[in-house]
Amino acid sequence: MITTSLHNHSTWSDGGADVATMALAAKTAGLKTFGISDHWVMLPENRPFDIEWSIHPERLGCYFQECLEVKKQVETERFTMRIGVEVDFFPENWQENMAHLANYPLDYTIGAIHNLDGFPVDSSPEPWQALGQDGINDVWRKYWLRLKALAETKAFTIIAHFDLPKKFGFRPTVDLDSEITAALQAVRTSGAQLELNTAGWSKPCAEPYPSPSLLKRALALGIPILVTADAHAPKHVNRDFDKAAQLLDSLA
Ligand SMILES: [Zn+2]
Ligand SMILES: [Zn+2]
């Protein structure tokens, strides 16, 4: 039974419930370790901050303060709470960003790519529909290169939703195997854990991140896998964890 989930959101970013409600839901669901990891986006210089789904830049300290208070309330001998952030990776400023985060009582970081030089990868299908197949192929290629760069920083504890661009079902029609292989190898070298994010099963792509075939390749490389729910609501704190356990068993 999987009893840890470290990728979860609250109303500090785009989640639907406060930190305490999420933590108590995890406890009730039988999890032993629960992590809160709200979105943290620090945009590269000269871009105005208009990201509604991130902790506001001026409120990061308040986020940690609230998480520490909830931690005190909910922790028992059998239940541990950890405090993280899901960090958007930008090649231009990741070092500055990580140095900033180091000022806070952070247990772990989840490295993620939701935006590729202005293209929103997972917000809605419309930007994808507007691309055309060549554009779709380009986004995928760029995504794998960016993910490799993310892993090469060795700055993140966990690497988020490995094949996120598939979310709305827009697939590449070109062979990107060498890019994918390079990204997987960079993840292995980084020492980071790769999440098996169960939320993908409930998206149009109808499969976890990474897909079973990519998961199999990650396991073959010896990359440590961590099951996460990426929950944005209390009822999802361990969504499809049984399915994830079965999948991992089938690939072992
Ligand atoms: Zn994410
Ligand atoms: Zn997330």
C-alpha cells in the first residue's frame, strides 16, 4: 500500500481547499506522509507577474508560516507532514530562484515545466489546437530539451509529470526518441526521484505521467519512482494509488 504523497496543492496556489483541510484529508485517507507543494513561479526578468495559479511572490513567507502551523497541529507518531513547493523551471533564472527558496524551511522541491517560452503546456487545449501538427511537434521537442536541462541542474528533489504535454491528447508525429532518452538519462544522473503522477488518469490523455512505457524505461535505468496524486481537492489525496501500485507491480 502506498502511504506517501508529496505532490499536493492548496488554495495558496490552484488547489480547492486550505492546507489544514488537505492534510486532514490525507490523514483520514490513511496516508502516513503528506506533503504540500503549492506552485511557485518566479518569472525571468522583465516579465510581469500575472500567474494566478502560483503563490504570490510577496506571500511566500506566509505560505511557509501557515504550513508550519498546520504541521504542528496535524503531526502524530503515525503521520508526518512535509513542506515543499512545485517550482517552475526557467533556464534563465533557476539559480536565483533556488537561492531565494533556500531562505525558507523547505523540505523538498518538485521541478516542473508548465510553460515553454510563453506557451502554456497544460492550461487548456486551445493553445494546442491553434498550433498545427508542425507546431505540436516543435513544442514536444522543446519540452524534452527543457526537461533535460531541468534535470541537469540537479537542483530538484522530485521531477514532475514527466510527459505532461500529452495531457490534452496532442501527440507528436515525429520520432523524438533520442530527446526522450537524453531526458531520461539526465534524470537518472540527477539523482532526483521521478514521480508517477496519478492525476493523468483523470485527464484527456487517460494515463499517468509518465506513460507505462516510459515508466518501464525509467525503472530499467534504476530511476527512483515516487507515486504522487497531484491533488487539488481533499478527495483526491490518494486517487488511483491502487492502480499505480498495480502498474508498478506489473513492470517489476
Ligand atoms: Zn504541475
Ligand atoms: Zn502540481
